[in-house]
Amino acid sequence: MNTKIIFLSFIVVISFSGFMSGQENYRNLVHEGNQKFDGKDYDGASSKYMEAIKSNDKDFTAHYNMGNALYKSKKYEEAKTEFEKAEKLSQTLPDKTAALHNLGNAYMQMNQPEKAADFYKKALKQDPYSEVTRKNYEIAKLKEKEKEQ
């Protein structure tokens, strides 16, 4: 009986330590990506975020940061995809708002102001006091009208 308990305890400790080292690896990769991003090495940052996503594809941070790096690299379609994933994975109101706002930005860069306005509007529903989002929404609506004419 004691042997079984010791063996099961050993298995639990080994499994938990593997999980913890995986989480630590994920955090390190995101941190390295952030350092590259801060140094304006957006391709290098994207590479680190991609590694982090491979390590844990169910976390908001790496997808959101990857979207930002792709956006800075002018890869707007790819950035949009990452922001969509980040929005779905968001667990806090600020995270959801940031992902929605950046989706609007990506659509603006892809010359789709009507979709951009939709995402800015969704972001404003989450945070009605964001002046930046409000201004972007107004710009998107103006561009939408210009496109119609």
C-alpha cells in the first residue's frame, strides 16, 4: 500500500514539474519575444511568439503579441488572424478590448473601414471611455463614407 502511494506521489511530482517547466518555457519565449519587439526586431519577435504558441496555443498573450509584431511588419492579414485568436482567448475586459481595438486597426490598414468601425464599436462597448478607440471609430466612419461616394 505504501509503495503505491509513494509511486503515485512520484508520478504526480514528475507530471507537475513537467507542466511547470513548460509554463516557464512559454513565459521565457514570450519575454524574449517582447525584448525583440522592444528592439524593433519584429520578425525575431514573431519567431519567439510562434515558439511560445507552439508551447501553449491557448493563451492570450503570445497571440496578441504576435499580432502586434505582424502588424508592425505590415502583415495585416496575418495580424488580424492573431488578434481574432487573442480576442477569443481573452479572459479580462482590458485584453478583450485591446484585441478588438487592434482588429479595427488591422482592418483599417487593409482598407476595410466598415469592418474596422464594427470592431472599434465592439471595443467601445467594452470600454466606452477610450478616446483613442472613439477617434479611430470616427475616422473609420469617415473613410467608410468616402468609399461609398
